[in-house]
Amino acid sequence: MEPELCKEILNNKDRVYIKKKPQGYVKKLVGNGLGTTEGERWTKLRKVTNHAFHGESLKFMIPEMIASAETMLEGWKNHEGKEIEVYEQFRLLTSEVISRTAFGSSYLEGKNIFENMVKLSFFLVKNSSTILFPGFSKFIKTSDEVESEKLEKAIYNSIVEIVKKREELAIMSGEDDSFGSDFLGLLIRVHDDANENQGISIDDLVGECKSFYFAGQETTTTLLSWTVFLLAHHTDWQEEARKEVLQLFGQQTSDPDGLNKLKIMSMIINECLRLYPPVLNIVRIAKREVKLGKLIVPANVEVHIPTLALHHEPLFWGQDVQLFKPERFSEGVAKATNNNIYRCLLTLWNGA
């Protein structure tokens, strides 16, 4: 809970604090993607992600995002005066957007993969508190383990099949590197790199697709759901946000330049991230004995940074910490936290 120690762990200048490797159902779901890798492999995958989702690339994706959102809102007209299960609606929306941005021309195949991942995530939640004897599942598997392994294999095979189709099309076109400009296309290009030091394995490629979907879909769905929920309870802020949008865009669809000017909406989103962060804590493992502040942390000990607790700490945010008050971000994140160095955490989730 001490900001200085949080900063030291996250900065990790000496590369002492490593990420916890996923096990069991988590590993089946996220694989070995960007969120679980370290060192050179992380750098390599990060470059691909940055290239696929830099500012200019995102601009071209906005019309498709708007089209998906408009389709969803059109369906809401049938629920006028009735309750709507917004979490499920936003889950479908984020799946649609991620399918299009990550898989592009292979959108329909990507959508099927994501549906299997939703089923797999159900087994993760269902068994999150289950404790098994080490090695027990090697001899006897539960029905959930059997079913989850089938889903994992189906997801793997589906992604590999898409990769093969893209590679075959590239050969037929006579251009070996024409795999597409979407996220998957860039991953295939790196996978097929003749330089072994620059390339990635097919397992890395599959893991990155899985990580990208799960991390992006779950966090965005959670954020959208809480934002709408809080705005429904605080109609004054709902009106402020609506005025700002109408002032900037009128009855026209939004554009990238205008989105950057949405100050009220940014304040609301930051406050939603503070109250209900999509990631509740950050876990690192000390790979060797290390001094952390006045503490000596033994090797292989897990260190937890409780994001949720920090976001509700009166010392950082004031005595009104439990209240929904977007105005606390009117002068930026630094001012909202009284220039406390802890602000790096909120910025991290906001950037994600």
C-alpha cells in the first residue's frame, strides 16, 4: 500500500520482480501472450502490438467501431422503458470490435474463436476457488478439465487454420509478406520472419491472439458497464457528458480529433476506473532475495499491489473517496492524487 514501494516494484529497474506464470485454466485462456512474457520476447511482441494499434491505424478502425455501436443501440430501442443487461450487451460489442480490428478479413472465424474463449472463461470463474492435489489431474480429470481442454484445442486449431489460409493466399498472390495489415497479419509476418531471432513461434502467435482478446474484451466490457451504471445514477453528469458530445459533434458521428477533446467524458472514465478498476491487483514474484524499502523480500515470494484498495485510500484521494466525483480529475490525474507518485497506477489502467 506504500506508493514508493509500488513505484519501485513496477519500475523494476533491476529486473528482480517477474510476472507470475499462468497455470491451469488461466494458462488455457491467455496462453503465453504479452501479459505473461518478459525480456526480449516481451519487447518483440510489444513492437507488433504498437505497430498494429498506433494512432493512424486506430483512426481507420473508428468507422467500424461506430457501426458496431450503432447496431447495438438500434437494438436497445426495443427495450424502451425496460431494463437492459448492459454487461452482456457490451460483451458482444467489444467482441465484435476486437474481432474486426484483430482479425480483419478473417472476422467471422475470429468471432467463432472468441465465442469458444467465452465458454473457456466460464470454466475459469467456476473453478477459481477449487483446490486440487498437485499432479492429481494427470491421472483423473474432472469433467470441466476435459471440456476446457477440448475448447483450448479447438481455439488453437482455429487460429492455426486462419494462419495457413493467409499464408496460402500470400503465396497465390506472389507476395510472400502480404498477410494483411490487421493484428493477426502482423503476427504472421513476424512468425514467418526468416531471421530466427526476430520471429515468433506458432504457440507465441496463438497465445498473443488469446491474450489480446481476453485482456481487451474483459477490461473494456467492465469499464463500459460501470460507466453506464454510474451515469444512470448520476443524471447530472449524464447531462454534462451529453452537452459536451453535442457541442463537439452535433448530430454527426465522432471523429478522432474530436474524441481527444472530450474532457468531461475523460473525467468520468477516470473516475469509473478509480472506483471500479478492471484489474483488482497486480502480482509480481521476487526472483531473488531483494530489499524493498525497509523490508527484505525472500526469493520466490509473491508481492501484491492491491489496485482496488489503493483506489479507495482516503490518504490519496481525500475523505470523499467513496463518492463518484469526476470533477476530481478536472485538472488531470496528478492533481487528483495530490501529486502522489501512486498516480502511475491509474495512468497504467487508463492507458491500457
